Amino acid sequence: MRQAHLLRILVKERAIVRLLKTIGYAEYPTRELLQKLGAYGHGHKLLLRAQSNGLVQRKVVKNRIYNKLTNDGKKLIKLSNEIGL
């Protein structure tokens, strides 16, 4: 993904950046991730938006959906840490 697109997400979607930082470099089930965020309804919508932007990869294992960052998600975290967000 181009750097300009990542910057656009960084400016317009600051809540997604918080979600990505919560995921970090680990892999979390959706329910556990939303409990860490403390936002069930809005947090789930952010998670789906992050997936549609290609920042989060979701996979189904048995009865759970696991979420982890894609390479673009990791780039966005690195970029936000450099900027200081």
C-alpha cells in the first residue's frame, strides 16, 4: 500500500490506529480484543473497517475469529510511532 494511503488512514481514522496498536504483533480472538478495547459495538465496526482497508487479517479457527495485522497494518503502526501518535 502506498505511503500516502497510510497517511490518509492515519489522519482520518485515528481510532483504527488505536485498534491496531492494541492488536500489536500478536493474534487475538475478536471477543478478547474488544474486551481489551472496552468498546464492543464501535470496536467491531472499526475492526471490519480495518479489514476492508487491508490492515487486519481475520481467519476462522473452529468457532472463533482470530485477528492479526497485515504488513500494511504493521507499517501504519511504525509510521504512527515515528510521528508520535
